[in-house]
Amino acid sequence: MTVLRFLIILLLMLNILALAAIQGWLGTPAPSGEPERIANQLNPEHIRLSSETATGAPVAAEPAEQTTAASPSADTSGQLTSEAMPSPPDPTPDPAREAEPPTLAATAPMPPAAAEPPPAEAASPPTVCQAWGGLSADEAERLSARLRRIGVTAARSRSETPDSWWVRIPPQRSRAEAEARVAELRILGITDTYIVPEPGPTQFAVSLGVFKTESRARLLLGQLRERGVRNAGIEPRMTTTHRIQASLPVAQLRNVEQAVPGVGAKRQACTR
């Protein structure tokens, strides 16, 4: 019982001390309510609500006297505010981050892929330009057909060339006149004569000789004139020849010429 009584007395004394402190009986001002706390703040006239600042509401101008009187307080408030606000920490460079070199692999453009070389074309066999001249119409046709069979287009041309030279007395108006000319030649000792009977531009001409070369024909003409024959002359006998020119593989030359026996002797290189 004695201990319980002691505790009760101690509790009452503590309550009395707490009450004295709250009421200011111990020499300290008693705490007051919210209006008194606001009145004790420094420079209450500088306090603005955030809603008024955001909406741009006009703030009433303070009297000049209050402004002058509040100047020392404003300096003190600014000093307190600047002292109370902590300064932002200085940015300290990270040595590890600065030591790392910039990575360019992600932004460096990739080199263009090498273009594939075009496929090599098959080498074509060597070709040679050849010409076959002095061909008859039949020889030229067979040679052209064989060239077309191997896929070669040939160039074909035709020309008139002297085949022989004919020594003769020009055609007479009738066979009787031609026979009279032959009789005159026999008197001069010339017996190798022939009267052309075929119809045409040379009918009733008196032939005195046909030669493969012009020189032989002129030699006979000179001998006739020495004997007194004055109306004899030389007429070249023309023939039509064909020429084939083509560029073809060298390996195909023998195969082409087999179509026309003897045509190989008439082949020569193309002339520009």
C-alpha cells in the first residue's frame, strides 16, 4: 500500500508540473493558438497565397510607411531565406564516366557490301573473215546455204568479168554477106573461120578465134592486119561471177567448203 500511495502522489506532482508549464507559471510564455502564431511570424505582409500568384490577381500596394518600416525586416527575411535554403550540390564529374571513350560502333555507318562480279561470259571461238570469188550461180547458192546452216549470214555480190577475148568480123546483114567475107579471107590465106548461126546480136558474125588472154587475141589481130584484113576486131566475152563474203569460226572453214568441191582454191582473206 505504501508503494502504491507513493506512485499516486508522484503522478499528481507530475501533472501539476505539466499544468504549470502549459500555463506559463514557470516563467515561459504559454503557447497560444493559430492567430497568435501567425502574428509572431516575420514580415507577414510578404506572404502570398499560391492561388493568387497563379491567377495573376492584383496585389494591393502597401503604404509607403509600412514599406519603409518593413525594409529592415525584409533584409532580415532575405538573409534568413538565403541562409535557410540549401545550395545545390556542385556537379562532380565521374572519373569513370569521363575515362570511357565515346562509343561509335552504334552510329558508324556500315561499309557497303562489295558488289558481286558479273558472271563471266563464255569465250566465243575466234572468227575470220573470208571471201570466195569467181563463183558460178550454182556454186554461190550452195555455199550460201551451207553458211546459213551454221548460223552465218553471208554477203553476196555479182559482177561481170571478161571470160575470154573473141577475134571476129562484125555481124553481117545476112548469111550470104557473111559467106562473101569468108571467101575474101580464104583468098588472103586465112582458112580458120566460122559463121555464127544462132539468132542474137552476134548472128552472121565471122569468128576468127577465141582466146583466154587478151594478149593472145591482140597477137592474132596484128597478124590479120598484116595480111590485109581491115574490118576484124576484138570483143571480150563477159561472164557473170558471184562473190560470197562472211565471218565464221576458223574451225568451220573446212566443213563449209565441203559443200562445194574446189571452192577452197577461190577463197581469200577479206579486203577492206
